[in-house]
Amino acid sequence: MSSLTAKVFKAGNSQALRLPKSLNVTASTLVITPTDGGFIVTDPAAAARRRRALRKLWGSCPDFPDAR
């Protein structure tokens, strides 16, 4: 996916981030993690779904190296 531009605006005493419609964000809550270069926005529910899916795959390929 290529980079997208979001708009920052003031909402009361806070700043808000207007995300492009093309992202189709359905989450009601997002996690913002500060980094040296800015920040990363993640959907905690989507991350939990990915973790559950990966747990189901654990051990399904006996030849796969153990990376614990």
C-alpha cells in the first residue's frame, strides 16, 4: 500500500486526524504509538485477530523452524 495524506485539525482543545475515506476504517478505537519519525496508528482489534489466526497455525508445519 502506498502512503496516504491525512489532515490534522483542531477539535475543541484537542487535535484530530481526518483519515481518507479510502481507508475504510471501521474501528471505533485506534492506538497511536509515538516513534522517532512521527507515529504509527494501529487497530488493536485487527491485531488481536491476527494473533488468534497465527496461534491456530502454530505447529501446522512440522518442518518449519522453531523461532521462539
